[in-house]
Amino acid sequence: MNARALPSRRDEDWRYADIAALAPLWPVAVETRHVTAADDTQTLIVTADAPLQSLHLTLAPGARCDLRLLVADVAYGRIEIRAELGKGAHFELGGAIIGASKVRGGPQTLEIVTHVTHAAPNATSNQVIRAVLGSGATGTYLGKVAVARGADGTDAGQSVRGMLLDRSATMNAKPELEIYADDVKCAHGCAIGELDAGALFYMASRGIPPETAKVLMLQAFLAEAFVGAADEEALTAAALVRLGALL
């Protein structure tokens, strides 16, 4: 178990956390794994039995890890991922955050926090985060990509998008790059907004009922986090169940 003292909002990784909700759940159990396989896959889903999860990964040279996350269902839920990539390794991360106060009967705070370190040359990583948030819900993504000295040939990407269904919903996003090598390709993008009214109008003009159009658009939006996953269909179906309870 993690023996650290309870964090505060002064800690960068916990700046948007609900510390009062965190206190009875602390400390967080940390799972440590050394990935050596050419193709390692794993899925983490927040549940009432495991609202806080922390996974530390070390990818051996040439290893590949595909990790998918779904954060929903709890008043306070958080998944923290730390990954260190060896030479030529690849880390793929897709995560979805789905929340609204009416689902839990009170405020929700849902978080994904990642630290990906490119410690050696020619490693690649890709992170795709999608969040759909309704009334009273707060979603957070804090993602840091660190490229060590000598880690030339690094290729890292982060794509973060949040969809707010209500003006009382909040999305916090902080993709971050820390680069100490020269020959690298690193990029991040972040966008937070509402459903496209023009697209909804277009679908309505084609005879699609407004609620059905909304579900279809949000389904496509969330599915982007699970593209290419070994259990893509099951993950998308699980996300749709949560989405149905939210709408």
C-alpha cells in the first residue's frame, strides 16, 4: 500500500481532486508491472470496489502495451498511470470519463492522471482521452510526457477532448511536454466544448429524433478512445451503458 501522507491541492497531481472524498479511500494501492511482451493489453474500469487505481509500468526494449481506461459510476474516481518506455517500446492509452451528478445523486469528480517517460531512443506513445460530463460533474485529465536526454527518435502524441452537456459541468485538462532531446516528434491537442448544434440540426433535418442524434454523436465521440483495442466492442458497449444513464 502507498504509505504517503494524504495529498493536498498544492500537489500538482491532485490540484483538482476532491480531498474530502479522497480521505476515506486513502491510501491507494499501487500495482507495478514490468512489460516484456511484444503485445500486452489491459483494461482498467473504475468500480465501487476500486474507485482509486494506480498502475506503474516499465516497458522493456521493444515491448508494446495497450491500455484502455473507463472512469465512471462513482462519486470520486481516479486512475493514475506511470509508464517508463525502453528503447523502441510503444505505449498506447485510450481513456473515457463519463459522469453527471444525477447518476450518483451528488457531485462527481473523475480523474485520469498520466506520466509517460521516454527514457530511451525510438520509443513511441499515443494517448487519447475523451470525456462526457453532465450536471455537477468534474472531469480531469493531467498528462505529462517527459523525454529524457538521449531519447532521440521519440514520437509522442496526446489528444484530449471534453464534451459538456450542461453549464454546471467542468472539464480540467492539462497535457504537458517536458523535452530534453533534440530529434523528437511530440504533439498535444486539447478541446472542450458542447455538442455541435449545426450537426444536430442536420441530423434532425434527415428525420433523426434529437435524442437519438445526441446519443449517436456522443457514441462516436467516446468510441475514439477505444479504437484498435482488443476488446473495442465490449468497451464501447460498457461506455454506452454509462452514457444511457447520464442522458
